[in-house]
Amino acid sequence: MAEITRQARGTPEDAPGAPVVAVRNASKVFELGGGQTMVALKDINLEVQANEFISLTGPSGCGKSTLLRLIADLLEPTSGDLLVNGKPPRQARLDRDYGFVFQAATLYEWRTVAHNVQLPLEVMGYSPARRAQRAREMLRLVELEQFARHYPWQLSGGMQQRVAIARALAFQPALLLMDEPFGALDEFTRERMNMELLKIWDQTGGTVIFVTHSIAEAVFLSNRVVVMSPRPGQITKVIDIDLPRPRNFETREDPRFFTAVTDVRESLREAYGA
């Protein structure tokens, strides 16, 4: 087992202190040119506690990814405030308080798997020996250690995403932001990746905010599911998921799983006005 630094795991209700992420009255308006604008997000309020796994779900174009990018300082809010670990998102980014996993693995094809994982550590000035050690630990965590010398084009889509997760975790961030990382995978591979992600989350601790269109995926992974409305995106409901952990393939056959899926689906219908 890799020597992974594991943060204290407790239930969200037990998490003391300030939230890991706090979004208060945040809105985002895009300028389209010609005097036209588009309101992507309106008056978003959300708090995420330490060790929570939160999923954002809603119709396409509702602003799920935009909200994630505001938290990550990839976009700036038009109004409102955001804090990550008690800091403005820009400072949290500079302090490398979070890792980000995109829908596409965004690996460098000319770098081996190990050197892709090492990339953020190079930027942070880790020694070559420490970079190599950490890459081995992370690849062992995602069960890809034997592929360290392979190149991304030699791996399947699911394996590439596991490398991307290993890279995002390499510098031990307290927060992991994931933007539909399994959306392009087939259903069977996606379910396996859900299991792998929960195993990694359980071993490493930390907090995850996960964007997905899949209701079943959101319910299976999360402590809470945040339901968003069509544009302009607003949070219409936050649903607690009452499923025991650890979760496994049998979880999807639990009557409580189907009840939670129905609750999220009905909330989405209400958000649509259907």
C-alpha cells in the first residue's frame, strides 16, 4: 500500500470549523459582444464541509462547470463572494489547495505516465527523487504502477482518467474538483471508475466537488447532491443521500438508492418546471 497521507475522515456533521468552500450570492454574467450578455449563474449560495463528497447536477448549460471554475479561479464571479479554505479562490490556487480533473484527461502525449503525474511537482520545485517517489505512490494508488513508462496514447480512456486523478492528487490537495471526468466512458467502465474514485477518496480523505449529468452517478458517489435549474443556473435543492459507506456494486440494488435517484429526478423535473 502506498504511503498516502490521509486526512481525518468524519461525517460532514462532525466536521469542525469553517467550510472548505463557501459560495455566497455568486453570479456570473458573460459578455457576448454587441451589448448582449448571458446570465450563467444567479445568486448561488453553497457551503461544502471537510470530507464531503458533493455532486452538482442539472441540465446542460445550467452552469455546473461554470460554478466549478469559479471555485477554481478559472473564472471570476460578476458579483458575490467565494472562499476556498478561508481564502479567495486566487490565493487558494496559488497555494495549490485543490486539484482539478477535467472531462478529458488532458495528458501530455510526449510524456510518460509517470512524468505526467510528476508535472505539478516539477512546477512546485520538488526534487527529482521526491517526484519519482510520489509518482510511484500515486500510480500504485490508482493501480497503474506497471504502466509508469507507457505513454497516454497506449492507455484506454478509463486508464487515462486514472492517471489524471493521480496527477491531481500528487501534491496532496485538501480539495479535488472534478468536471464530468467519466462522461465520455462507457457505462461499465464508468461504474468501475466510480468504485475506484470512492476507494481513492476513502484512502486519501479530503473533499470532492463533482460535476455530472448522471443522476445515478451523483447518488452513488455523494453525501449530498446539489440540483441546479436551467440557465440562469440557480441551486433549487440540496438532497442528502442516506446510503451507508463503504459503497459497492450492491449499493445500486439497495431500495434507498432507488429512492434517492427518484428524489433527485423529481427535483430536476421541478427545476425544469415539468
